[in-house]
Amino acid sequence: MTPAPPPKRAGIDKGNLAVRVGTAVVFALFFFTLLYLGAQAWAKAVFLGLLAGALLMAQHEFTLMGRKMGFNPSFLAGTLAGWGFLLHFYLLGRDATDPLPLWLVLTGSALVIHFGALFFDRDLEKALPSQAITWMGAIYLGLGTGFMMRLFMFEDPAQSNAGGRLVLALFLITWLGDTCAYFVGSLLGRHKLAPRVSPKKTWEGVGGNLAGNVLASFLIKAFFCTHWSAVDALAIGLLLGLAGLMGDLVESMWKRSAGAKDSNMGGISIPGHGGMLDRLDSLAFAAPVFYAYIHFVHGLN
């Protein structure tokens, strides 16, 4: 009996790669300039606005996935609740007295989501899953963007623009890992990681992902966060890599359940990158992990 041939590698889509790189360069120039000026109060407000816009787009895509499955989640309620979480982290970073406490955000979100559905959702037979999907989007995106905002609001007397450096670390570590995963997986990938959830992901790609995460973490240590130890760089690279991978797989699972190829279903597509939810999936999981490390290990508040 002739043995089955080894699976073919996907190869690199050069046309799509050019579009991806071009879009990434344009965004990076603006984004890194903002982080460089992160010590300015107006820069933090601009970053808040960017995250609010990203949450709006991602919540729209999340709502469309739920509706594609036959349910009726509320885009408006989910967005308002998500913005509440985001605003909580922004105000907490400006005022330690916590002017918008989390209990108030949760209470207001419950009123908006459940009372809104009571009066405006005509398909009450699907009320439970519809409202659950609304809550899921609000919490997932609200906390994900909220912890990014909280990192940006950090101040450290021993280091200028500490928040900008931390957000740069979060994005660079996550993005370089994704980039290495793409190239290694495309060129060397043979062994499928989770074929039912994400057929293109391979164990070889995971190795490239983690290698890119750790490499980026040591680059951050060398040039931006020089007080990190080698243990810090290794731990942060691996933790953010694993958290980002989990976020990517979780979002792939949601898309698979909705029968969607990417998260953009009628929304605004980012050229070469798909929908906004596809861009936030890894970051939304990595940001809380990074915050926990910086808070509990380095003691920043």
C-alpha cells in the first residue's frame, strides 16, 4: 500500500502580502507617533477615541455573526456597554478615586441590555442567547480595549512615557509573533494545530509565533523597557504569545460556529487584514495578561 503523501504547504500569497504590508506601514507610522507622544494628555484622549472606534467596528462584526446564527443581539446595547468598560479604565488611569466604578458599569450595562431587549426585541423566544451574545461582545471587547487603555495610562516616575512604552511592547510583541507565525506556517507548516477550528494553523506556525514573541520582547527590553530583566523579557514574550494564540483560536471558533470566513460581514474591511475583530482577537486576550504581569510583578498601578 502506497503511503499517503505529506500535506502540501500553503505558500505565501504575495499579492495579499503586499496589501497587508502597505496597510500595516501606514497604520504603524500614525500609531507609533501617537505612542511616542503618549505622555501628553491629548494623546491619551486620542488613543481613547481610537479604541472606541475599534470597539464600535468590532462590536458590529460580532453582532453580525450572532445574527447570521439566527439570533438577535443588540449592536447599540453591546457598544454602549463596551464603551462603559473602556471609559472606566480611562478615568481610573486619570483619577485613582475611580469616578466610574466597575459595579456602576455592570449595572448600567445590565439595564441597557436587558431593559432594551424587553422593549425593543420582538423575537423574545431567542431572548436568552441574543442577550448572552450581546453581553459576550461587550465584556470581551470592553475589557480587551479597556486593558489596552489602562496600560497606556500607566505612569512611572523612573521612566518617561511608561504607558506609551508598554502599549508599544504589547502591540510589537503580538504583531511580530503573528508575522513570524504567518511566514513559518506558510513555508514550513505541515502538522495541523486545530483543523476543525482553523485549518491553516500549524504547530510549526505556533513555534514561529512564540519565537517572534520572544524576539520582540527582547528588542523591547533592549531599546524601550531597559529595566526589564532577561527573565521579564522571556516570560512576557511567552505569556503574550500564548494568550494571543488563545485569542486567535477562540475567535476562529466563533467564526466557524457562524459559518464565516472572516469577521467582516458587511462592515468596514481593513485592506489585507479582514475585519476589526480579526485584528483585536489576539490583543484582547494578551492585554489583560500583560497588565497582570506589569501590575503584580513590577508593582505599577
